[in-house]
Amino acid sequence: MSQQSRTYPALTGKDASALNRALSSGDVTVFVDGTALRLPPAARDAVLDLLGRLAGGQAVTVSAAAEAKVPGDSSAHNPLLTTSQAAAAAGISHTYLRNLTDAGVIPVEYRGTHRRIRMSDVEAWLQSQREARAAKAAAQGGDGTSGGTDT
């Protein structure tokens, strides 16, 4: 299935009325290729919401969520960022960030042609930069000073 959103036009006239009657009867059965399916509650609710909106004369846009937000799940705190958002979070330029993703230094996901970067990957890159600076300072004298003697 495509990662892109799709918009479906509102139902009108007889189609909207027929769907409205079917939904109000409370007896909803889903058939896929002639086979009746019992949907899990979350899927059933989503399908009924979509059908209710179509029956109510609304156009509907369907898209996949970038990531599920489950309470207590750490992924809820790891959003996908645009390159501009990721660059701002890292305190670097948009161009430099793109160069880092092109070089594979920071992992990137694509949504169509758009780059998306996980906040955790930005934070990991920032941590690696801090560690590299600390290692360089330790190699140059341990305390990060220029290496001169005290007088």
C-alpha cells in the first residue's frame, strides 16, 4: 500500500441515503472478496467512522500515521521530523543536515520524496559529536585547555 494520502469524494443522493440506512441498522458486516470478516474493534471503529462521514456528505482523506502513539511506549516520544525541524533541533543548517543524511551519518526515512528523520537519530548524532569532542579534548591534554603550563 502507498504511503501517500488518498482523498475520496463525498457520497451524494441515493448512495449516501442507502449507506446511512445500513449504518443506522446497527448490523454491519464487512465482506472482502466474498468472505465475511469480523474486524478487531479498532479497525471496525475506523471503518464505521469513515463510512459515516461518507454517508454524511463529507469527503474523506485516508492516510497512514507516521507512527502509532501507544501510551507508555517510548516510540511516542520519537517523532519523525522534517529536515528543517531536525536541523533546528540539532542546531545545524538544513544543508549540512541534508549532507549528513546523504552520507549516511544520520539515518533518514522517505515519505514519497520527502525526508523524515527520527528525533532519536538526531539525539544519537548529537551525543556522538559530544563524545568525539570529549575524546579530542582528552587526547590534547585531558582538561580541554590549550596544553600550556601554569605560571
